[in-house]
Amino acid sequence: MRYLTLAALLLSSATLSAQQSFTITPGASVTIVGNVPITLNNVNFVNNGTFTAGTGTIALTGSTASTIGGTGTGNFYNLTINNTGGVNLLNNIGVDNQLDMSGMLNVKNRAITLSPTAVIVNEANATRVTDDAANTGNVTTTRTFSSPLANINPANIGVEFVSSPALGNTTITRIATAFVLNGSSTGLIQRYYNIQPANNTGLNASVRFYYLDAELNGVLENTAVLWKSTNNGVSWVQIAPDSRNTTANWVQKDNVNDFSLWTVGNNNSALPIILSAFNSYCKDNGANLIWKTEYEMNSEKFIIEKSKDAVNWNAIGTIDAKGNPSDYNFTDAEAGKVYYRLKQIDKDGSFTYSKILASDCEVKSITLMLYPNPASDYTELVFSSKKAFSTNIQIFDAAGKMVQNIQAGVQTGMNKIRLNLAALAGGTYIVKLNDEGLNITKTFVKQ
């Protein structure tokens, strides 16, 4: 095996400057003895062999983007990122003492592990740990807290325990991108935290979560809130902070009893409903749509939309959101070869669409359908009759008072009669049709 030793007694510093790489080849070993600083100016650090950092410093400087990579373990004592062109991480690395962020470091979906004594310094808007969108590159550290904590920000990672009981063995991971849920990360800062302490119940802790202005990602600092997930990001709960500091860039929550995933965002951040199922199947009376939600936050209603070409859509029904988790269903009495989708509307007016379902159901028989229900300006009474006749359709309010009396002609076979509801106030109503052997009573809600 080949060895290269950089000894403090023989070499006070070393600088490599060229458009090349400082490469430790397979089978070779490089050991820094003492606190020798090695500066790589526009040079990549490539470890394909064995690297022993000692108490030395590796500094990546210059103005042309460089990389840290190789097949070997990259474990540094002091690592300085000071290249104005940025540094890209191509392998997981560790830092034992100090990570000096004097430049931008893109972790490229890799991890930086900080030892129990390591610390991040000089991190700022233009000199920070970052990653490409939707990646989960991170900085992580594990510490043992055997006594209560007060104003401790382990490794300067961005989570400050203002006060907390002993947490025991605790791993804190800071992911360097905004959390992505159902394809969106709008209104969430470009970092989130995973805190995993051994002692994680009844904590009554006060904690500050830090961020940089460059990571705001559309978040409004003056009204920023916390978001917490206890199921690995499947669903999130909004938590009102107890204090904020838009100058020091932190949001604080008191009386925290347990830790998990946490991030900072707007109070209407894009954390949409989670549909675990949306399907259709054919029944004798039409196409039956069913869907299930695992999680709903600020959801107001679902609008069922229908199309013949998957391009032009019409609303055929509205169902109020129930909360989570919930099951929903809707039957389209006029089925046929069509497409369906759900338009989920939040309380703030924002909306998202579900996937599109293709359906080809034949209507074989029908007793009675009233849709949309709940209704706005109109609803339609759909039923079958064995003969044709003229009749009256009556609408009664919840107190039993008749509010509409509609003359209608019923034909043999399938009938669809539109009821104009524009003049009715919001509330619950009953539709009745009693004539020629038909006895129809149906309840609907006017929104």
C-alpha cells in the first residue's frame, strides 16, 4: 500500500491550484499529521483510497465549481467550503470538528454527518447547505443529552432547545429542501427537521426552529406557523407558534411534548388532502364514484366533474368535506362513456384536481336520483315511470311549508326534471311526487 503523510513538522501548509483533482488513488493512503491546512483552489477532492484527516483542514476555494467525491469514506476534521462557484457533494461525508460554510455546498441528495463535537460556522444566505428540489440531502448529528437542556443548538444545526428535559440519545437531521407533499412544496421553507430523541413523551419543551431568508420559499415571516408530522410526512398538522423573531429568523413553540418531523410555512401552506383511493364502478342505476381520504386540512368541499372528451368539464355534483379520514360516494344516473375527476376546494378558495377516471357504464334501471346534492342553483330529479302523465312536484322546507309547486310532464321510461332552486334560501328541503302510482320523497340541501 502506498502512503502519503503530510506532517506538521515538515509542512506548515499546502496549496494546490489548477483545473484538476486532488485524487487519492485506490490502494493509496493519505494521512494528515497535526493541523496542516490543505487548500484546494479550483480543485476537486477525490478519495478512492484511504484518507485520515488528523486535526488538519481541507479548504475548497476558488471560483470554479468543484466537487467532493470518490469511492472511499470522506471523513474530515475541519472542512472549509469557500469556493464562490460552489461545491457539489458526490459522496456521503463526515466532519469531526468544524464545517466552515464560507461558500455554497450542494449536498446533491447525500448526507453530511457531524460528530458529537462538530459544529457548523459562518452559514448565511449566500453561504449555506442546500440541495436540488425534491431531494432529501441533509446534515445530521447525534448527541446524548443526559441532563436538562437550556439554550442549546446542537452543532448549530438550526434547532435550539430553549428548555427541555434530558432527551437521551438524540438524532437531529436537517433536510436541505422544502418538504414535497402530493407534488407541491409551495409555502414551506427550504429546510425541515427530523428530531428523534430516546425520551420522547411528556417533554413540555420550548424549541426554536431557525431558517435563512434565502430559504423562505414564499413564506411570510410575520405570520409563519409550524407544521408537524408524526407519520413520516404522510400528513401534517398546523401548529401556532408562541413567538417569532423575523430578524434572528426563528419560530418558537412552547409546551412541546414530543418530536418528529417539523418545518415552518404559511398558515395556508400547500398541504392538500391525501386521497388514498378514487375509483368508479358500474351499477344498474349508473356510474358509482367512490373515494377515500386519509388526511384533510382546511378542506371545504368536493365538486364532481364530468367530461365526454377529458378536455371540457362540467360540474355534476357537490359534496361537503367531512374531515379525515372519510369515505365518499356519488352516483351519476346519466353515465355512458365519459370521464370523471374531483375538484377539491379548500376554505381559502384554493383547489386541486384528482386523477381522471374513464368510465363506460350502462344505465339499466333506476328508481330515483336527485343530484347535485347538496345543490346551488338547481338540482335534477331522475326517475323511471311505466306510463306518461302530468303531475305536480312539490318542495317543502324543514318546517313542512310548501315553497314550490312545479307542474311537470312525466314520460314513459327515464325522466330527468330540473328543479330551479335559485329563489330558495340555504337549508334542507324535501321533494315530493305522489301521482299515478309513483310515491317519490327525497331530501336535499340547498347551499
